Amino acid sequence: MNTVVAQGISTGRLDLLPLRVGHAAEMAAVLSDPALHRFTGGTPDTPQALRSRYRRMTAGSPDPAVTWLNWVVRLRAESCLTGTVQATVTPSDDGPVAEVAWVVGTPWQGRGIATEAARGLVDWLGRQPVRSVIAHIRPGHRASAAVATAAGLTPTDAWHDGEIRWHRDSRP
């Protein structure tokens, strides 16, 4: 069983706050631009749908070997939520692996928030009992590739569901 628990993470400008159901209303507005779904598919959730989704997420994985870690990203200077970061920690033969992802609302893009949040998350994971960090990025999604690079991940030759696997060892 995994012992990693989401904790608050602070970076220069951001607070990564463990996800709560109460974040749903503000996050529904943050994630309301249909353009955010260009690479992931789907449409923006309503506040009610997001509340339901957050309720399931905060309840945790139904698989006791898998840990779901989710944060909202708060921009301290503007005292507002701007996006999310997440890590799903799963067992592997070499030790726990954290698969990470991030999203920043359209109004806050281009300001380095995704990069700072992803770095903060990956650095925090490096201090946890996690062997490696991975992300899956669609080819051509240059912004996500830049964020992954800044967080210390490198692309591999492996593909998963049409996405390139990026990787970083957390432990030597």
C-alpha cells in the first residue's frame, strides 16, 4: 500500500492546495474554456459535474495499491485558482511510479504558471517514496512538452494511447 499523501506545496508565486470538493465552483470557471479540451477531448464540466468528479477523486482510488494525488493551483498575488496538477502513484517492479499531469486555465497561460506548478510537484515527488515520474504528452503539444522539459522530464521512445511518454528518475 502506498503512503504518499497530498500536502500543500509552495513555490515562488504559487500554492498547490490539496483538492477539496469545495474548489469545484471556482475551478469550473477556471476550466470553462472549450479550447482546454483540444488535446484531451470532452467539454468543460458544469460546477455540479465537477463537484461530483471531485467527490470521487477525493475519496481516493478504489485500488488500494494506487494513490490519487490532486491539487488546485492558487496564484498567491491574485488570490485565485488558476489550474490543477495531479499525480497517480502506482507500484512497479522498480518502485512506485508517479504519473503527473497539469492544466492551467486559458486566462493564466503564458505566464509560467504550469511550469512552476509542475516543477513544484515533481520536486515534491522527489522527496517522497517515488522511484520515477512520468507524463504522457500528445505530439505537437509544444506547451506541455516545454513544461515537462522544465520539470526535468525527457521524452522516451514509448507511446501510450497516442501520446509520448516522458520520464524522470526521482531516485539514483
